Amino acid sequence: MQAVVTLSSIVTCGHGGTVVATGTPKLTVSGSPVLVATGVAGKAVSHCTTPTVTTTPPSKPCLTVLTVNPSSLSTKLFVSGNPVVLAGLTGTTDGVVAGVTPQLLLSAAVTQTRLAAG
């Protein structure tokens, strides 16, 4: 069992950027809405520290979350038919580091310990 990711959790790109996630108010933990995949995928990333480099190999900061890996989602706890995001969150962003995209360092620092799911 892993803790459920809520809006009070910190979702990052791995380069110091913060994902501007949205929660679903239908299920809250300590007043904070839980996250489902659509609350993370497609969302903006702010303050990524990867510099823009136009020479070869190129680099650019993460600006958007591309995917949330299915292994990051609960198989038992759903909100409106959508699985909730778990503490083992992984996924990709559109950032480029030394010519490598997508970036695979999406993660979450979970602040709640009241609700866990598998």
C-alpha cells in the first residue's frame, strides 16, 4: 500500500520544477483533494532549472507533463471512475536534457499518511 497523492503534495519534474496539479474535490484527505492522472498529465511545470541550450546536444526546461505511468495509479481506489495517483508517482515531461526527451524524473513528495491504496 502506498500513500495517496493529494493537492498538498509536491509534484516535481526532477530539475526543481513544480507541477501545477489539480485535485478532485470528490475525495479529500485532511481537506486536500486527491489527484487522479488527469490532474497531473498535461499540466504545466513551473520553475524547472534546466537551461535552454540551442547548440548540440540541445536542452530546454520542462514545461508540461506528458504522461503519468500506469504503475503510479491505484488499482483499487477510484474517484468518478478514475484511479487515484499513488506516492510512487512516475511519468514524463517535455523537457530536454543533453538531447534526451522525454524526461523521466516526474515524482511526488507526499505529505499525508492517512489514506493509502494499492
